Amino acid sequence: MKSKHFVLAVILFFFLSSTLVFAQTNRLKTSNQIGWYTYFGTFKLSHKLGLHTEYQFRRNELISYWQQSLLRIGLNYTLHPAVQVRVGYGWIETFPYGEYPLNGFGKQFTEHRIFQMAQLSQKVGKVDFSHRFMLEQRFVGKYASANSTRENEFPLLHRMRYLVRMQVPLKGNEIQDKTPYLAVYDEVFIGFGKNVYTNVFDQNRIGVLLGYRFNKTIRLEGGYLNQSLQYGRLINGKNGFQHNNGLLIHSNFTLDWTKK
């Protein structure tokens, strides 16, 4: 019996080894130095309702060239002090950047996005945790040929996202006015539906940030971003991956419009 288990273990070992070797040899990798500069604005409309506004100025080679322009707006609803939901719309322009552009013809393309989000918050000691679950319906521009001057269709792609974030004050026991803090997060993206291509695993993002809360209205954050994403097509017969690293700067504004 032990010998059978040994043989099965050896077979499994070589099978997994060959699979990993194939996966490595069948991958094409590229990298970029990126910079993402982001504005977040939240406007409280009532006890339960709020307006979310967002613009992300995403650049390649830190600041030199366009990577992506992302504008997003949504309506917040507070179900519970620790539970918030949001529905909204995003308009995204993605530009040809790096060694292998995301568009197969090397063209800029537009995406219209509808999304639904739920965010859960919890506090454990000095540490604030948040969990964000998001569904996206993405209408991504597609060109019929290299000679096309505009997108010919916008096929629907589905994607789900999960983000976990941890932040801790660097002085005191909670983040209050004039408090520096450290934040770390990880977010994974998974594509699904009939139009998903090679990238069921869409991407993963890791951020490490130093933040400062000036007051209830203004917070600033800056730090490091690591982005790993898979192309939605094969490149030279191989699965293509981008491994991007760079700078992340967030400006956060919270305004209470219920106060006179």
C-alpha cells in the first residue's frame, strides 16, 4: 500500500512539474513603470444617501505617457454604519502603451462600465479593515480591422472584484484629525461570461500607502503600486502578462451637503 502511494506521489510530482514548466515556457512577460494619480470625492446627500465621484489619471513611465483615463460616478446607500452599497457608471479610455498594447491593433479604445458594489467595514483593535465586493458589466470597444478608425462594436464582458484593505494609525489608537496612518490592500479581478477570452484571471493589484488625515474633509495618501494583469488575447501564441510597478497618489475629499 505504501509503495502504491509512493508511485502515485511520484507521478503527481512529475505531472505538476511538467505543468509548471509548460506554464512558464508558454508565458510572455512585459513590464512598465506606471503612475496613478487619483481624486475621490464623496458628497453626503442625506442620512442614507451619498454621491461618489472619482477620476484616475493613469500614466506610463510614471508621468510621461497616457496609460488610462478613468472617470467614475455612483450613488451610495448606507445599509448599516458598517455596510455601504453603490451603483454607478464608469467611462474609461485606454491608450496604447508599453511593449504590447492591450488592444491587438495597437489602438486607443473606449470602455463604458456599469458596476455594483458592497463594502463592509470592521475594526479590530487599532486596525481598520474593509472588504469591497464589486460586479462590473463592461462594454469594451472592439475594432473590426487595423484599418478601422473607430470601434465597430462593444461586446459585453463581465468581471468580479474583491478588495481587502487594512489601515492602522501611526500615532494613537484610531485615525482622527491630524493623524498619519499606514494602509495596505490587495485586490483580485476575475473575468467570466461567454465573451471572456484568455484572461479569466484578469489582474491583481497590491498597494502600500502612507496617509494623512488633515480633518474630516481631506485625506491624502501616497505609496507603491504593483499591478499584474493578463492580456485578453494570445501574443505570439503565448499567454501575455504585464507586471507593472510604480507610484500611487490618492486625494480623498468628503463633504456633508446636509449641513446648511
